[in-house]
Amino acid sequence: MANKMYHTEKQSAPLEKELQALRSAYEKQQMTEEQVEQLHQKIREAKNMNQNREKQTRSMIKLAAAAAVAAVGIFVILPNTSGTVAHAMEQIPILGQLVKVVTFRNYEYEGERNMADIEVPEIKPGEQPKDSALQENIDRTTAEINAEIQAITDNLIAEFERNLDEEMGYQDVVVTSEVLTTTPDYFTLKLICYQGAGSGYQWNYYYTIDLNTGERLQLKDIFQEGADYITPISENIKHQMQEQMNADENVYYWLNDEIEEWNFKAITDETSFYLNEKDNVVIGFNEGDVAPMYMGTVEFEIPAEVLEGIRK
């Protein structure tokens, strides 16, 4: 799976528009000394905002993971004192559950300028279904997902260690996971990744298994054949974006931006999604996909009535 592993920070909405105007004036060589100072001040504000948000993001990721664990008792926690030791930690069993999650590996490192806290989850078959074909599909699907997760985390660990060896400066890497949905029909695991090196970037992966077939669920699978689901989902997301911006001046999406190529047009079949406990489609975007980086990762729940008549 391809990652958007860039660290370019686009500024917050209010700052962004001011910076753009000031830069345009600067390029025309029409800036006064006062305007030059305004430009420098806005850049300083943007940098400070980014640094504060990076610290908050690291804390929120850790706190959210800890809260989820404490609230629902998903994992039995076994602390490790070595970044090179792997531990398998079984999930508390849930009656009738076809899949479960264990923490396959815990990689930890903490130094003066470098920090890594990487929990590698693994999806394992749970209670055996009566249908042997379903079990075979679940075994195959979980193996494929686990291979993807291990490849992602192995690459992050390898990059972290290369940077340690080369003394590249400050870096933070955090990986955790969250079980978003456990219904009789669907199971969704969310892998949360954060990488910081001067600036920070968070991105997510969503892994959904159809427990009726044992297959990994794709967006097209939940709609009637030939149905146009891209348009209603995309238009509803635009509507939600505009409503949020109207309600809060600190919220900003690339919807009607002067830089046309930044504007959100439509989702694709590859856009991240999952089905929540209400069976509603939830679309997820990584940092920088549809909004400035300070907005973080964002999700949009699509109301059932928007997709009425085209869902299976």
C-alpha cells in the first residue's frame, strides 16, 4: 500500500489566505516594510502552530489508544523493556467472535532526540464457524492483512533505525491500532501511524472483513451492481465540509480554494472507508488529503438516507 510520507505543512485557513496574499504582493515587488514584517509574523505563527500540534498529536494518539484499551478491555497489556523483543498478547475472548486481535510485536525506543512506540497488531481467527469454506476465507484474508501491517511497520522501524545510525536529528514514530467495528457482519481494524521529524504527519489504514464471506470488504461490495455511489457520497462530504466551515471559522477544507488542484472533487474506489456500528459508511482521509495539515485526519459519516436505494 502506498503511503503519503511527506512532511510539507500547509498552513491553517486564516493564515493560509493571508500568506498567499502577502506572497503574491512580494512577488510583484510591491510589499512595504510593514507587509514584509506581517509576512514574517504569519510564518512564525504557522511554525509555532505546527510545533504545538505535533506535540498534541503524539499525546492524543497515545491517550486514545490507552483509553480504548481501558474502556473495553481489548488487550492484555504486557510491558516490554527492549525495543527488539516481540511479544504476543492475546485478546480477551468474546463469545461468537470470528476474528480477534493480538499485539504481535512491541517496538520501543526512547532517547534524547529519538522516540519510537510501535505496537504491531495481528488479526487472528477466533471461534470456528461451521462453514469450512468461510473459515478458509477468513484464514486467507487475515494472513494477507497481517502481512501488509507487518510490512508497513517493518519499513517504519527500518527507517527509524537508519536515521538513528546516520544521526539524522529529531524523530518520533508512533503506531497503534483500534478496533472500530465488531458486528455479526463486519470487523474493522484501524492502524494509526504517526511520523515526526521537524514536522509531523499522521495517516491511517482501515482493514474491514466481511464476516459473512470472510473476504476483505471493498467499497463497491456494499452497493448494488452498477449503482453510482461515488457521486452521492462525494456531494454529501462537500455538504458536510461547508457546514463545518460555516459553523467554525477555524475549520477549513479545500473546497473552494483559489488553488484549484487542491480542491476536493470526489472520492474513488480506493478511498479509505469502514462501516460503523450503525452500518453507515464512514469515509476517512489522511492529513493533507482534503484539508490543511493542522486539521489532522478527518472522517465523514454518510447518513443512511443519502445511500438509500443503492445499498445491498
